[in-house]
Amino acid sequence: MQDLPPEVVKAAPGVVGAAIAALFTKESPGRAFALWLAGCAMSYFVGGPLGIKLGIPESVAGLFVGVYGIAVVNKGFEALQSFPLGQLITDWAKSKLPSKD
């Protein structure tokens, strides 16, 4: 059997963890896929440093970050959707630009 590249070995636990979490989301397939990708990325970049910081294997940290990363990213998506950015920009523009009266 061929040896796997180190990037694959590093990413695999997070991919599996994110896939497990994605199975239990009640989101649309497109959003679940986006959450899965975000969980994988979060696991890849955060799992290693977190594992070193906590003194646990990086693969275990990657798995947990993959699982819980989806929940964190989903809450971030929900917060962005509830943020009234359009209304804030409109109010700011009305206060800065002269009215046509």
C-alpha cells in the first residue's frame, strides 16, 4: 500500500468529523455542503495548533474541530443573515448625503 501524503493524513480526521456533523444538520443540501467545507477548512487550519496547545494528538483535535466547527460556522452564518447590513448602509447614506427636498 502506498504511503499517503502528509496533507491527506492531516486533513482526514477533520473531513470525517465534518462529514459526521453534516449528516445531522437540518439544513438544505447546498448549505450542508458549504458547512462541511467550512468545517474541513477550520479543522485543517485550527486542529493542529489546538492539539499542540492542549497536548493532545493533532488528529483527535482535528476530528473534534471538524465536528464542532460546523456548529460554529452555522451560528456565524445565522448571525450574518440576521445582521441588518442593508438598513445600516441606507441609514448612514441618508445621514451623510443631502436630501432632495
